Amino acid sequence: MSRFVLAGVLKVLAERFPGHEEQSVELPDEATGMDLLRALHLAPDAHIIARGDDPIPNDEPLADGERILVIAVASGGV
């Protein structure tokens, strides 16, 4: 008899700005902000992720059930 070990899954609520869209995303345990951006098909160099008012690095581990803000950034010149 063989046993299978299922990897854990965490759920994160991604709130995207601008637009105030919310999306529930399932990610593997130990997922990071970069994994969230990939799951949302977003470019990491064009988005900042934050917990509340505090930006977090893309390699920061995420926790099950948390709300992460995903903020599109733009830059330009004169």
C-alpha cells in the first residue's frame, strides 16, 4: 500500500489597485509574494505588494488567510 502526501495549500485574498478588484488565490505552502504575482500573471517589476500599509519584499513568505495589496506602479518622464 502506498501513501501519498499532499502538499498544503494556502489561500490569499489579493486586492488589486487601481480598480479595487479582489481575487482569492490558492498557492502552495511556503509561497512568496513572487508566487502570488505569478499566479495573477503580473509583472513583478510593475507591481508592489503590501500587508496593510507596509510594502513587503517579493520573496516574503505569505500566510494562509491574509489579505495582500497588489499595487500597479507606473513611472514616466517629462
